[in-house]
Amino acid sequence: MIVLPVPATFLLPHLPPMVLLDAAIRADEQSLTAVTRITADHPFMTRAGVPIHVGVEMMAQTCGAFVGWQSLTLGETIRPGLLLGVRQFTASVPFLHQGEQIESQATVVMLEEELGVFACRLLCRDEEIACAQLSLMRPNTVNTLLEILRGEDG
């Protein structure tokens, strides 16, 4: 059993600086919640802040952290995944600002061996600031992933 909270790097196949989450703080069979504090050295920081569309990647990483947590709980290896699509993205703010703590939630809508759909939300001070439905793929093998990335049909 994986005891939370844990650093997001423990659950994701990403390397800094592209790990946009700080830690996974809660998880169950259907969802995971992660947090991140927006800092001056955030890789997407601009003068105005971090553009809210970067939140889509935060949501995708929260989905990845969920399947990473699930894999480790089952004694399996964490596999890289791909964001296939984003539906119904809405946001109430244009930027995330330095010093804000963002909570990212991902809840399973549908999850199979290689494909998943998640309802995702970003919250700041307990208020929803963005939401979307994400479709993701987690190929079973590295060769399958490489074929997809090269545009090969298999």
C-alpha cells in the first residue's frame, strides 16, 4: 500500500522541470487529488502568471499520478501515457499566480487497460477555477508507445 502524501515524482514517469505537481495527497479506487504551489521558478511562469491552459497538463499529470498510484499499489511498473483529448475545458481565471496553492482532482469516468477518461478539476482556495474531461492512453509496452509516437500503424 502506498501511504499518501507522496511526491508526485514517485508516481509519474516525468522528470523535473516537467513535473508540474508537488504531491499526491489523497487517493481511492476512483480518484486522486494532488497539490502544487505556484512558484516564481515554475517552468511556465510569465509576468502575468502561469497561463490557465497549463492547468490541462496539471490535470493530465493528476490522471497519470492516479494510474501510477494504482500500478504501485498492485505491484506493477509505472508506464508512460499520452494525453489524447480534452473536452469541455472551462476556466474562470486566465492565470495561476505566484504563491497560490492549486489542488488538482482527477476522477475516473472510464478506465480500461490502455485507455482512460477522467473528470478533472483545479481548485484554488476551495473554489473551482478550471475543469475538463481528459482522455488518455497508457500503452502496454514501450514498443507500442514508440510506434504511436513515430506515427506507425503497428
